[in-house]
Amino acid sequence: MKTDDLIDALSAGIEPVRPARLDPALLAWAGAAAAAAVALLLGVRPDLTQALQAPIPWLKGVYTAALAGTAIWLATRLGRPGVNPRPALFALLAVVGIAVAWGGIEMAITPPDQRMAGWLGRTWDICGRNILLVSAFAGPLVFLSARRLAPTRPSAAGLALGVAAGGVAATAYGLLHCGEATAAFVATWYTLGVAAAGLIGAVIGRFALRW
């Protein structure tokens, strides 16, 4: 058999392979795990039905879901060798930047004697810890959803997956349990909780995502 004929024979029937991505079913289970963790460990706020009729919980959810979504995009790009992760990274930073700017504007127009109360709220000292606690239940499923990826920078990919888990946890926490309402509070303490989950994810990713 000639070389050209052999190449044609070997290439016959080959179909393009879809790019690897995070498993959406496992990501959905991560969201369910986060919601269950909030309900069982922290409790659902008694006025939940009434609270969800106001825009504040949903605005918090939009921010934290955007953190999770852009972090998932970043993890996906980091998990495909040769793909530039910068667009996803810039999107993630833009989400945080918008929240911080919104919180800053809110504080600027708040009377000076009310700023500290608006920034700290009533739960600043436990908010990040609670988000980190809930992310411990969502995180394993988020990491399992990335098993098809092949990151060349496992720590960076782990950081992105950790932020995704933190964003999922913060969304469940903000919608079901937390009654804090100011943008400055969310931009600070929610973001710190999600960032802490990301740092833990970076450590885990260094070992769990090597190949």
C-alpha cells in the first residue's frame, strides 16, 4: 500500500472532537448541594418568600452567579492547552470591578454617619466564613465536573474552579439565608469569601489537576 493510500485509510471516518468543557450536570448538582448545605447548616431565612419579591436578593444573585459563570469560563479555557485564558480572566475581573464601583458609589452617597453600618452590616464577621463553609459542599462536584479538562497550569485552573465553587455557594447563601442588602457589603464580604474559596481551590488544583 502506498503512503498516500495508508493516510487516506487511517483518516477515513474521523470526525471533529468537541472541545472539552465542564460537566453541566455536575455543576447543577453543585448548586443543589450548596442550597442543601445552606438549608441544613445555616437555615433558610423565615421571610424568604417575601424577601424574594424584592430586587436585592436577586441583584446579589446576579453578581455571585456572574462570578461563578466567568470562573467556569476561565477554568474551561485553562483546561484547553493552547487556548488564551485572558478574555475570561478580564471578564471575571470586570465583574468584580463593577461590584466594587457600585459599592463605592453607594458609600459616597450614603450619609457619613451611616457608612460604617452599611459596609459592615450585621454579619460581616461570619459572611465569608459561611460562604467558605457552603463552598466545601459544592467544591468537590465542581472539581469533578472538570475531569475532562487538561490544564497545563493546575494551580490557576484550581483557583478558577475554587472561585466557581465560591460563586455557587455565595449565590445559594445570598438567596436563601443572608439578609444583608447593601452593595458595599456584598462587594466586600461576599467577594472575600469567594476569593478564599479560590485560594483553597488553587492549592487543591496543584495536586488534583496534574496530569
